[in-house]
Amino acid sequence: MIVDPERSYDLIGDVHGCAHTLVRLLDLLGYRQHGGVWRHPRRQVIFLGDIIDRGPRIREALHLVHDMVDAGQAHCIMGNHEFNALGWFTPAPPDSGRTFVRDHTPRYAKLLEQTFEQFEHYPDEWRAFREWFLQLPLYLESERFRVVHACWDNRVIDQLRERLQDGRLDPAFLAEAAYPDRFAAKALDRLLRGTDMPLPAGVTLTSAEGFTRSFFRTKFWEENPQTYGDVVFQPDGLPEQAARLPLSDSQKSRLFLYGPDDPLLFVGHYWRSGTPAPIRPNLACLDYSAVMYGKLVAYRLDREPLLDPAKFVWVEVEQ
């Protein structure tokens, strides 16, 4: 979906049900509530997905974001958590070997648990929000900046432009995502979850949520990586011994690169910490772990050709 290249935008990272924190951030950014909708006289918000799950006020956050989008005050793209919710309720084709597009495993049940609980007494609302999720584009773009939840891959997005109208899922594409080896599943995984690499043999990682993995998330902008540690990009780093291991030529060849001369790119997803700042002059991650008592972060985009560290704005999440 094309966005107005002349417009000024406030891009906001993963909300994850932190509705009160979102209100504080919008107020700090100069938005005011009129007619039940948060508005700014000259700017719009772009939400980077993952409005649902984990947090204490998921229903309130969804209403706030939906109403801003519906009133033309914001855009919102799809995050992996919105896709998980869609996939959980979407029956899989009979020959896929699955019952639903998103398997009902303990992992996904835990990720969606808070959302299910908070909508328990509002089934019609929850059904309507899932229908709205299908309208969320997977990406936004103009000639000077791009927005995607986890990773921008030109090869994938070029194909999506041919398959999807305005980058939005349709029922056929959603059903195709039930097949792990087909384009739909691979494309959604790349855009909504990013890039990853298998861990060295015998090494596993356990996340803060208790999930054990045999792979790790990788950078997609490192131009000359030499070791595993050079490409890791996740809150829980690699064990020191694994981080020092050299990458093989084959591993290096499979790494994806978003180039330094590509348009500005904004992503969420990655649970960063510390002081919000550009990763590179044309790349920013705006997910700073709000739901884990981190920061809810925005970037105030105007006409600058490169990211300005002074234009990151955030509020600390109060316990």
C-alpha cells in the first residue's frame, strides 16, 4: 500500500495491549481526543503491528487503534501476533496435514492467552476485530520510506504486489499459509518474523517466555559478518562460545541484506532495550519491549533523508 510521501507521520512500535501507555505517548506527541478519536491537525500515526497479546488492556488498545484508522488518523500494518490470531481460527485445507492454518500448539496458545481471556465476554467484538485484521496491509511504502513489521525483502514484496491487492491478505493466500513449503508461508514468515539461522549443533536457547529454540534471529543489514555473534539480533544473545564461532561461506551466502542505500525502513518486533536510536542511518526498530516494562517508542518522520536520533520519542512503561 502506498502512503503519502508528502505527509508527516509518527511511527509507533509494538503496543501489545499497553493502552494506557499508548494514550500517554499520543498525548506527548500532541494528539488530542475529539469525537472519541485521537487526532492531530497535521500528522498521522503509523502503527507497526502487534497491537494484541501479552498486555493488560488489549481490547482497549484495539479499539483505540481501529478507531484512529477508521477515522483516517492512522495506518496500521499486520504483525505476527495478528496473523497468529487469524491463523488460529482459519481452517486449513484438508491436504495440508493441519487442522488450522496456525497449529493449536502450547506455544501459540500461550501467546494468544491474554487476548482470548480479555475478549471472553465480547465474542462479537473479537470476531469483528479478526475480520479487520484481514484488512491490515503487510507493508506500507513510498519512494522515501518503508514500513514492515519485521523484515523488508524486495524479492518477496515484488511477488506480493502481484498476488495481493494493496498488500492485504485474502482468504486464498491465508489458506495457502497452512503449507510450510509454499510461498505464502515463507513470505509471511520473512515479513512478520524476520530472518533466522540454526544454532550450532547441540546449542539451544530458552526465551524469557520459556520457549526453547534451536535457531536465533539474525540481522538483515550486516554487510561483512564473520561470526555468529556478528549477526545475532534478539534480546537473549548467544552463549559466548557459540558467538565466537566463524560463519561458513555457505551461511554467509544465505544471509539477507537490506542495503545502506535503500529507502528509510521502520520495523518493530525485536524487543530492543536501552535508549532508542537508529540501527543505521536508514534503519530503525521501534519495538523497545513496552509490555515488559520497557518503552513505547515513536519516530517523528518529516522530510529528512536520513534518520535523526533526536526524533525518537518515548514513554517509560510504568509497573
